[in-house]
Amino acid sequence: MNSVVPIFVFESLLIESQREEDEEQFHAYLTELLVEIYSQMPKWLQFKIGGHFERNGTFYRSFLCPAGSVASNIQLLAQRPGGISRRLILRGRRADSPCCIEVSSGIENEFDCNQLRQII
């Protein structure tokens, strides 16, 4: 008998931020990452940087973009062997429960969302 794994419903994307990195430096990193994905920065692509988070001493910032395909493309690149240079956290729901997945060097690991804390 096959067990059915509930579908992960994506809600938000967090991207690792260096400890001393300011918003301008983080924005520059994201721009470089997006140019890697799209070969140049598309004129239609607009994004903002949202809240700050911490998990086990690693800091993250929220990536906010009205075009959901952009976060999907970042996720796909991060999931390839070797991934990207920074960790991602995918936040969402599975079977109506919070679900958090860290992607690092192309490897996914689910973890307890309570380990993630928002920094004000």
C-alpha cells in the first residue's frame, strides 16, 4: 500500500543574509542571482526585501516579488547539484500544518518551523 505524501503549499522564500550585510549589499546579491537566472535583469522584475529571520545562528531575509515564478526559479537553481552560494528556506504548509524546508548546496532538509524566529 502506497502512502500519500501531502503536497507542500509554498507561502514565502527566505534567503540567507551575511551577518554584517546591509540591505543594499543584500539587494546587490539578489540582483546578481537574478542576472544568473535570466541572463540580464528583466525590466518587468521588481522585488523587495522583507523581514529578517534567524535559525541556528544563520540569518535570512524575506524575498518579496509579485511574480511567483521568480521565487520558483530561484528555488529551482538552489535545488540543482551545487545549488547557489547561500541557503534558502521555503516556508509553507503541508496538510494544514506549517512546514519549513532548508535548501543548502542542492540538498533539502525539512525542519521544525519553531526553530525559525523573526528578528524585529
